[in-house]
Amino acid sequence: MAIAKTNLFLSFSLFLAFNNFVTLAKLPDYALSLAKLNDDNHLEYALSKILIPRVVGSSGHRKVQDFLISELESYGLTVELDRFSERAPIFGNLTFTNIIGKYNPNADEFLAIACHYDSKYFPNNPNFVGAIDSAVPCAIMLNVAKIITPHLSKIKQKSNLGILYIFFDGEEAFKDWSNKDSVYGSRHLAKKMSEKVTATQGTNEIKSDIDRIEVLALLDLIGARNSKFRNFFPNTEALHSLLVNIERNLFDEKQLEGKNFQFLASYSDNFVDDDHRPFLRRDVPILHLISTPFPKQWHKPSDNAANLHWPSIRNFNKVFRLFTYIFVFVHDENVNFRFKNLNANW
């Protein structure tokens, strides 16, 4: 009963904070205009550069790393590298590099958008490319950043909010998934951000970098046919509902392909372990956008370009692009999404 009451309170608070966007009957003109600013050629180009074997330490991994850095810099973002070494099963000591593209890097608070860019190591399948896992999420993040960054400059007076585009390294286990053999990059970055403490410019408040993240939106397993995205955390329910509402509105405006809704207005209490784990343990609010049930090609040789469903990719990309822009556009003051979910099995 206590959990249910708290969830209702948080949903109502966030409903107010986002100026009724959760139940908006019609998207405003500026949002519809942004929905039409597609750059599918760039989306396909970005994916082609990422969709190669990219196991940590390989030449493909370095190529993708260089491409991500170059792209983020070309959008005018400030790029920061979090490079470190750690021992891993099979390979021994490896160098990992998290890549962070920052929009408005001196902001007091941040919307963090993340995915992982490494591909899984399979000893019997060295050509595994991990299309949905997670080349497509990487390409979507780049495409979103490329399209919305010039438009965000029009509302840059909202200096209290920035965006972090985080490309985690080493999400995949090298042998067997465990707390130690998985999410290498996010574990390192979460620890680093929790230890770095500075004063905010707006309020001169002393906060760690991790406490300046309002929400971490993690993208994973995107691009398969009939993918479904549910809400996993009660404190970000309003944000998931915003995605649901944007998708329904775009469908009504005939801005989406097909008739398949990907964002469901349903809650799942199943914890899916992923790069958000180290941030969740430090009370960072999480919006986990992962397809459940997992697509049939997950961790199989069939997770390749031939089995991608491009209408689903383009639709997800458009919905998430509007979500990101609206989050910044309506953000007049810092919103506290933090809430200890006592039922989370992590």
C-alpha cells in the first residue's frame, strides 16, 4: 500500500512538472515540425559504421570508438573520454573507454542518454555484429544528437539543464554474466561520477556529478520486428507515459510507419540487468528502454543487418527524438525523480 501511494504521488508531481504533456491530446506545432526533420540517410550511414565486430580491444572496436568521437565532435558537443584498464576473463588486462558527448556541459543538471557500443565475444563466431545489441541504439543516439542540437540552441537559456550522450564500453560479459564480468564501463563511470564533487553554477550547491543526473535513459535491444517497451520503475512512470503519448500522437498525425505500437502503457516488475545497474545502486532515476521479451535474435548469429526491421527503427528514433527535445523544452526547473524503489531486485 505504501508503494502504491508513493507511486501515485510521484506520477502526479511529474505530471505537473511536465506541464500536462503526459496526457496531451495533441502535440504542439514545434514538436510536429521536429518530427518531420528526419535524416534517415545519416541514420543508415551511422549504423553502417558501427555494425562491425567490435569486441573490446579489437581493431573494429577502435574504429567504432574513433567514429563515435568524430561524430559527436562534429555536432559541436564537448567530448570526454573515461579510459581505464581492468582484467577480464579470457583476455586478461583490457583497456576500456567510455565516450561522453556533452550538450551544455556546464549545466547544473543533466538528462543522460546511454547505450553500449561494444559487441559480445563469441569464440566460435568472430563475425558477430550485435545489430540490435547495440549498434542500432548507438546510431539512434547519434542521429538524435545531430538533429536536435541546432534546435536546442534556441532554448539554451535553460542553462540549468544539459544532455549527456553516454556510450558505455564493456557491457557484455566475456565469459559468464556476473556482477564482475559485465557492465565494465558503467561500473567505472558511475563510481567516477559519484566521487567527483563540484559546486553548481546556478545555486552554488555542492553535488557529485552522478547526483546531477536527473534521469538516465538507457537504450538496448532496439530494431527487431514487434519490439515492445514497458515501464520498469515507478519513479519514471510519467516519462514512460510521455513516450507512449508521443507515439500515439505521431500515429494520429500519420507520422509513423505501420500500425505497431512499441511503447506500452504497462508496468513490469522484472529487473533486467544492464548498464543502468551501477547508477541505480546510487539512486539515479532510470528509464530503461529495452525490448521485452528479448527479440529472438538476441546473442545469436542472426542479430545482423538482414534481420533489422527498419520501420520500427525509424519510428523509435522519431518518438525518442521528440521525447528528448520536449524534456529540455518544458524543463523550467530541476525535477527530482529520485525515489528508492524498495522492491527493486538489484
